[in-house]
Amino acid sequence: MNREICWITWEDHRRSIELAKELGADYHFVKSNETFILRHLLKALKTLSLLYRYRNGLVVVQNPSRVLAALAALMKLIFRFPLVVDRHTNFRLGKGFSINPAIWFVILCSEFSLKVADLTVVTNDFLKGLVERKGGRGLVLHDKIPDVKRPEKELELPRGANVLFVCTYAPDEPYEEVISAARLLPNDCHIHITGNYRKVGLNPASEELPSNVHLLGFVSKEEYDAYIFSCDVVMVLTTSEWVIVCGGYEAAAAHKPLITSKTDALIEFYAGNACHTDPNPAAIAEAVSTTLSNVNNFSDRMHSFAAYQNRRWEEQWKRFINEILGT
């Protein structure tokens, strides 16, 4: 490709990092530590500067943020650059009507960017259909299985079995059910939970927390990869129907057994290679027990899945490149 490419995001995300690298794009994570309104204003100004700089090239933006996508779409109308929006699953699926003006603002931002962008990239066919019903042009591109480096020395974890629950404490992640499931498991079956537990009021020192639950808080990329390799099983759960959970890609990269949700999207995506569960304590505990008793089998399945997914991704990537060459 003979033109400059920039990839702009307001939220640092492994998917964006990997895809920007593959595309040969200049990756720009625009951030600010100011208060809410000032933060968005400063990020918008920095983004406008980048959009002007790359006005003769190809612009890719990550959504979220919807505001970022709408801003890029507005500037596309002025500078006429080709615009690709990498859209995560933030379509307010299953959410009811709201009179909140802030909600309406982000909905308008979303609808505007869908219609103006030359291409909106999503992770499954359902979302592609949704984009096209809203007047956009959609294309399916899964995350690329990342290059997860095995640490020189694995972590010293508690004796027994160790499960890594990849969590950000988002509303669709059943972390309370996972903690309750830990009470149903043996004491030497340890659940390690990533993410900022403070934002939901959890306390690692609380006597109400089961002794086999370990709240890790925010971990660095290096620590995260070390936990992926050091734990016996990786668990990533969502109650949202059309989300393809990101942590599953890291599990595939490390060939680790995966427990994930029993949704149509995830059942289709993993094609029998993961252990699927409903989001209730008894089902989660049963899934953990089942996976731990068949670790080698599930590990082999994820190894096979990784090879299959790499081939599938290469086909999707070729279609993506052909699409953007035509923009």
C-alpha cells in the first residue's frame, strides 16, 4: 500500500495494536488524565491534529470511543480521506429506551459514523448484518491470535489447580457468580481474577471473599501473559450474546484450556474446542471441574483451534485488504 496509514484509538487495546502492526499503520493511542469534559476536549484536539496530518492517507479508528468515530467521520466529510472504523460490540444490544441526553448523543455518534465510514469492521456475521441494516458497509475480521511470549520463569502460584478469570468488571461479566462458584470448589482450586476490583467495591482482605479467590487488580501486559501461561485454565465470561471475548485469543495463543460462555456467538466461534457454561455459580463450578479433569484434552483442542483460527483469519485479512484497497 503506497499511502500513509494511521490507526487512532482512545482506548489502548490489544486487538488494535495487533491489527495496526499487521497493517503497517502508525498507531496513535490518544490519552489524557484530565477530568471528564476536559479530557474529551483535549483528546478531540489531539485527534483533529492527527486527522489533518494523515488527511491524504488512510485513517482507521477504534470504536469505542463512539465520539472518536463520529469525529473522524465528520473530518472525512471535510478532507475526503478513506475511513475504516474498527467497531467493538458497543451497539446497546438488549438495552431499553432511555431519555438520558448523554445516551442519545452517543447513539447519534454511532449512527453517524456507521453511515459515513467507508468500512465498519466487526467480529461476527450478526454484527455485520446489523451494520448493513443501519446503512453502513460491514466486514468481519476476528482478532489476530496474538504473539504471547512464554515467560522465562512461570509464576509461583498456590499448590493445587489454578484458573485465571480474565475480567474487567464490566456489567456483562458475571464476576459475582464466579466468586460464588469458588465456594463450591475445593479449597485448593484457586481462581485468580484480573481487573480493577475497587471500581465494584471488592476488598481482597474481606472475610466474605473465599480463601481460594485471588483479586489481582490491574496487571501489566507482561504479568498478564505470565498468568496466562502459568495457570492451568483460562476463563472468560460474558452475558452479552454477540461478544467474542478477547481473552480467549490469548488462551488459544498459549494453547490453554478455555472456559467461556454458552452463547450462540461463542459456541459457533470456538466450534467445540472450548468448555461452555451458563452464568450461574453451579454451572461455572461444574465447568471448572470438568475442564481441570480433562486439561490435556482441552489443551489439545485449543492447539487445534489456534491453527484453524490462524487459517481463517488469513482469509478474512485478505478480504479486508482487498476492501480497503478499493476505498
